[in-house]
Amino acid sequence: MMTTLFKTSAVAALVMASASVCAVELDGGHEISVNASLVSNYIFRGVSLSDEDVAYQGGVDYAHDSGLYAGIWASSYDLEGDDEIEIDWYGGYTFAINDDVSVDVGAIRYYYADVGGHTTEWHVGLDLYGIGTALHYDQTLESWYGEVNYDINITEPLYVSLHGGYAEPDKGDGFYDLMATVGYVVHPNIDLYAGAAYHEELDDTYVVGVTFSY
């Protein structure tokens, strides 16, 4: 699912799990999908952004047969005890080299209502035989982030999503994070999932959630 996974994968798409998306197909190769999630914890690259508390998330995605895509995604988060809103705009272009290899390039704009600290992150991604890799650069933080993501279908409704990433700022020390998520497709429009994340410099953090998509 593009929106939720975008938080962890440039090829679209987090943090949470790869939910099944039922999109509305329009004339001319256009496609629209929407999603909403309730999660026990908003995890981004191994870090809880909701202070280990509940977060509400949702977004709208647009895609075209040409490979162009765009979307908007929002989540509640916690800043020093205050509930805030993050809004992300993103867009890019993806194309297939062959049946097993595809490339994605694009950008995401992170906007934090009321508190500032907005930033833009650029990325290039490569999906190789089902293994998603991406390299991001945050122009405000002046930091690189590389990641690898892989989904394993255990049975038709049950899957496991694996993530590993490494952040390397232009100044200062780098760190890595790992995450594993187990998901269950209750319905083509509903995913349940639970995951655990490890950050090299922080405590482990966990999430359970449900995503509705259409």
C-alpha cells in the first residue's frame, strides 16, 4: 500500500504493513485509492513519534498508467505531551525495466502543523525480484537514509514484512534500525497487523493496528 509504506519505502510505501488496496480505476489510466489506519504507536524508522501512544492516520493516493503518482498522508503524533498533526505530500515516477526490476524516483514533503521543522526528502528506489531498496536524502537535516524491505507471503491472508535501514547524517554518527511486521488480510479492504522495531540508540518499540483501504 503506497501511503503507509511510504514512511519506510520509497517504492511506496512505512511503517506499518503492506495492506491490500482496492483502488478506483478511472478513464485514461487514472487510479485513486484512499486509506485510514488506527495504530497503537506511530513508528518511523525505528522511532516512536507518538510517545508509544495511539495515532490516527489516513491518506489519498493517485497513480497513472504512465508511472506518475502523487498523494497526501496525515498522522497524529506526540510532541512533548501535546498532540500534533503531520501532513506529508509526495510524488514521483516509477517504471519497470522488466518483470522483475523496477525503479522509483520522487520526493516527499514533511509538514508539521503549528510547530514547524518542515523538510523535503528526495529518494531513488530499486525493486529487485521483490526486494525493495531505497536511498533518501533529507535536505534540511542533511542526512542520508538507506533501506531494504521485503514481504513474505506465508499463506494467502498471512504475510510478514521485514525492514532494515541505516541513517548517516553529513555530521555526527549514524545508526541503524530494524522492524518486522506480521499482517493478516481480514478482507480485501481490511488489514490487521502487529510489529516490533529495534533502534540502535533507543528502546525497542511495538505496534498493533488496523488499516482500511479502498
